[in-house]
Amino acid sequence: MEKVAALKAKYAPYTDPDHPFLQVAEYYRDGAIIERDQPIPVWGHANKGVKVTVMLGDVTQSAVANDRQQWSVSFPALKASTKPDRKSTRLNSSHRT
């Protein structure tokens, strides 16, 4: 019983809806360089059934985390340039707090 309780506690942050989690792939941290002229995939993990909304510049995409707690969205390709283009990025989820 103790081992089962310990395992349940260990994985509770990932399976218990009262312990929300939202994670974005490390590639998209501050200052990330995105390959131009290619669609931009953004993915991560969240509690099953949670709606995740990602905004990149003026484009907003949403997805719902699947049974494996994965979500992904894709943004249109950005024009290639020799100058940096700092796009505003936002990430929200529908998890109950």
C-alpha cells in the first residue's frame, strides 16, 4: 500500500486535475531563433482535456491536450530576413484554478 501511495503521489502532478501543469517545448524559450520560410510548429504538454492557446504576433492557434497529455499547433511561415523580428508570444490554458 505504501509503494502504491508513493507512486500515486509521484505522478499526481501529471495525472491529477487538481495539480495543473502546462509545458512548452524548450525550443521556444525567450530569444529563440525560428527558422524562416517554414511553418512554425509549437508543442508541449498539459493535463488531458485542457485547451491551450498560443499567440505568435497577430496569429492565435488553439489545441486540446490529448490522452497522452500532448498538444501542438502550427503557425504560418514567417518571411526570411537578415534583421531580427521580435514577435510577441503568449501562452494560456483553460485549466481550472
